Amino acid sequence: MTEKPVFLTEEGRVKLEKELEHLCTVRRPEIAQHIHHAKEEGDITENAGYDEAKNEQAFVEGRILTINSMLKNAQIIKRHGPASEVCLGIKVTVAEPGEEPEAYTIVGSAEADPSNGFISNESPVGQALMGHQVGDEVAVSTPGGSFSLKIIALE
């Protein structure tokens, strides 16, 4: 079974690599130290510190596996010249009728951060915008209802 490609900007790839390095070189040893100290306290069957450290260890190890998989399947988003339509890596400025324009950068789901203007190509807004050009009016269907966006600019 082939893994699904993970679309990343170069900045996103670097950010994941730094997070992975931090988890492996800083967090793992910290957690190992917490587990060691908790074991020294005696009976681990009713030791909340031990349980917490083991849960933290499981989370960190899971995140390490996830990041490794993402980096293994990464496809770096590269832009070549000016954009004529919405695609991965493009910054798109849109507006709802009667509202102020908003700008979003279309990224893969691994980098999505809507509060900072990065939306996934798999999100309802991202999917609706993909392949459209400046001046197009796009219908967006979300679980909360439908609305339209007009594409004002592409960068």
C-alpha cells in the first residue's frame, strides 16, 4: 500500500525537521529522565508521575513516527513564475460579498494553520478555490453552510 503524498513548502519541511530533531534530542531524554525518577520512587503501579511520563513518552514517540512518515512521503511545493490559477503554494486574496478581503496561502494539510492564513488544499475553501483564476466567483460548501468567494488576487 502506498502512502499518501504530503505536500509541504520548503519552510514546512524545515519546520518538521527541526521539530523531529527537538523531539529526538531533547524531549526523549527528558522523558526518560522523568521515567527513571518515577521508578526510583518505588511501586510504579500507583505512581501518577510514572503514568504521566509513560503517556508523554507514547505521545512523543507517536509524533516522531508521524513526522518521519510525513517527511518520507513529502512532496515539496515549488512555484515557477507568476500564478495564473489557484494551486498549492499560492497566496490568494478573496472576499465574500460585502466583506473585507482576506488572504490565504494554499498549503498541504500538514501545514494548515487557518488562524495564520494557511489553509489546506483539502479544506472546503481550499478545494473550492483550486484551479480558479482572478475574477472567478467560487461557491464554497461547508458543514456550517454555503457561501461564495470572489478571487481578487494571486501571488
